[in-house]
Amino acid sequence: MRLPVILTVGEDGYFVAEVPVLPGCISQGKTREEALQNIREAAELCLESMGEEGWSLDREYTIEEVEISV
């Protein structure tokens, strides 16, 4: 399963990774690679606990970008 991941750099310099289709699924790492590995593990745990609680992930979603004026 492929999931979208948003990567940002926190104030402390760590990479913060979030899976927007899994509410609350956030992790971090000192490097981009470490953050991606950590979010992969976090996503697996989120999906496992969702299954135990009877929740399910919508299999269909689209990734779009919007342009805004700031």
C-alpha cells in the first residue's frame, strides 16, 4: 500500500513526517531517511490499531495542490 507523506523541517532541525490520510499519524527523524522509516513504522501501527477498532482506510483518495495568495 502506498500512502502520501508530508515532510517538513521542525524548528529543532528534525524532519517531521505526517500521513494526512491517517489522522494523528506523525513521526520525526534526524534525517529525511530516518523520518521516512519512522513514519512507515508509525503508519503500520496506525493501520493495525484502526483494524482492531473496526475503522477502515478509504482506499481511494486524490492528491491535489492548490495555489493561494499570501
